[in-house]
Amino acid sequence: MTRVAFLIRSLGLGGAERQLVELVKGLDKNHYDVCVFTFYPGGALEAELSGQRGVRIECLEKSGRWDTASFLKRLIERMRDLKPHIIHGYLPVANELALLAGRMCGARVIWGIRAADVANEKYDWTWDALQDCAAFLSRYPDRIICNSHAGREHCVSLGYSPARMHVISNGIDTNRFRMDAEIRARTRQQLGVSETELLVGRVGRQDPMKDWECFLRAFGAVSSKQPVRALCVTNSNAAALDACNALAAELGITERLIWVTDTSEMVSHYNAMDVNVSSSRFGEGFPNVLAEAMACGVPCAATDVGDSAFILGDTGRVVPREDPAALAVAIEAVLGMRSTQLSEKVRHRIESNFSVARMVQQTSTVFDTVLGAPA
């Protein structure tokens, strides 16, 4: 059995967390013995792994941002007890700690890169410092898995070694994310949206990278020409939501917006939409919200960030970032393209190119390669 330890901050709702869960669930438990280590306890996705054969979840009980010495001690002790063959980090901090733990217990180390082209100036000094540290240390992990071609290119531009890097696109559970007319009708009724109304969707947390301002301005331009409404699925960041609502009032679109902070019913939300929009301006590697919506048969309009264009192919519209006017034109174009044939086409693209099975198989190949390479 190959013992694999995954290291991640938490199993809360998020794109990286979802992908880790899908990978762990899909790995062959006759070949891999898996332990997922989290910094912090709980998390909405933890229940999906609990009770899985060949999978354990252990929390390292980090008490806060500055709990370092005792946390590192627990991490090293547990890795030495487990003696994993591979330690796979997910996201910054977890990657660097995976490298430290791997060197202390003799394990091979794999980093997981999930972002691209992050604008460091939008965050505090710690993020900038982490980026510099990661670039310096990137020569030491045995392999680096990026979930996007854009992420790989960005890392190479920072000085990462291309020879150590693999691109493995995210995998979408198309059994879960699927077209369902009954779910669509029920959800739209709950939202107070008639079947004849056009509903534009935007899914994303309140974060500078998501550029909600661009979306709201683009939607405002679309709504000035035709009767559309917007389903805005986001997290409950009060200050950011207040800013969005202030802009919506300025644009005169307040009554057309439906704000939802429950992200546990994403299949329902996607099915309710007529078009899904990603307005991000940086940071995205593989935007799950595009691929998940497409698996539900929803065509998309997106800004040209990360692998958005690669995901959409010829099924949607991609425009330059931070250009609300161009995004409005793209939304109108996709609304005009709607058809049963297009819904089937966008779903088929996800089934053919971004399945969970493909992600698991490609990751397993990297694991086997790492273990078969000279130390």
C-alpha cells in the first residue's frame, strides 16, 4: 500500500477543498492508504470523507494564525508516526509545510498550485511574502501539480522549474452536477422567478479577485436593454455586500438582484440560471464555477482569466478582464445562443474533458512516477 498524506488548511467549502475531496474519494483504496491532515477542525466537506474505506481525517488543531511552534511540532510528530510515502500539499502554507514535513520524515513531496496571476497588492504583506518564499522553495518538491495551464505559466514566470510541473485540470462530478428540469422549476419558484424570465447567474465569494463591480456594471448594461434578473451567490461578507448594494442602487438594479449566501445547494442554483458569468480579474486557475455550471447545461460568459477560455472552448464567450461593456455584450450573446442543443454541448464538453476519473488517473500517474524516480 502507498501511504499518502494530504495537507490542507481546512475542509470548508471551496474549490481546492472540493477537488481534494473528489481526488481522495476516487483514489484506488486497494493501492492507496490516505490520511487527510487539516490545520483547523470541522468544515462542510469533511462529512463526505468520513467513513470512506482507506481514508482517515486528522486535525492538527491549529489555534490561530500565529500558532506556529506547537503546530509544527504536532505536524512533524504525526508525519513521523504515519511514515507516508508521499505528502501532498494543497495551497500556499500547506505546500511549504508539506516540504518541511517531507524532509523531516523522508517522504516524497508534491505541491498543489490552484491559482494563477495573483495581484499581490490586493492583499496584505503576508501574501506577498508567501509568494516569494514559494518561488524560492519551488526547486525542492519532487513534483508540482497545477490545476491550470495559466497557473503553470505564471509559476514558470516566477522562477519555478518547468521540468517538475504537471497540469492536471480539475475534475467535475457530472453525476452530481447535471441538468434537471424539475430542480430548475422548483428553484426558480422558490426564488420568485418565472419560467419565462431570463436569469443571469454569478457565483463567487466577496474577494478582490472576483471583481463583483465588473459583473454589476455589466449586468446593469444588459438590464437596461431587456428584462433580466441576476442570481448572485456569494459568502456573507457584510462590508463587501454593503458595497455591492450601494453600487446596485447607484446603477438602479437593486430590484433585479437576488442575493443568496447558501452555497450548499449549488446544483439548484446552477439549474435555475440561463447563463452563468465569471467576471474575475486575476487569481483564477481553473474556475470551478464555469465547469460546474456547464455540467448542469448552463452556457457561460467569462473574463479571460486563468483557464476560462480553455474550459469554455467554443461553447460560450470570453472577453478581456475589467471591461464591463465587453462582458455585457458577451452576456447578451450567450443569452441569444440558448438552446437545448447548446445545453447538451456544454455538458458534453465537461464530460469529455474534465471528468473526476481523468483527474484521478492523471494524479495517480504522478504519484507512481514520483515513487519510481531516484531519490
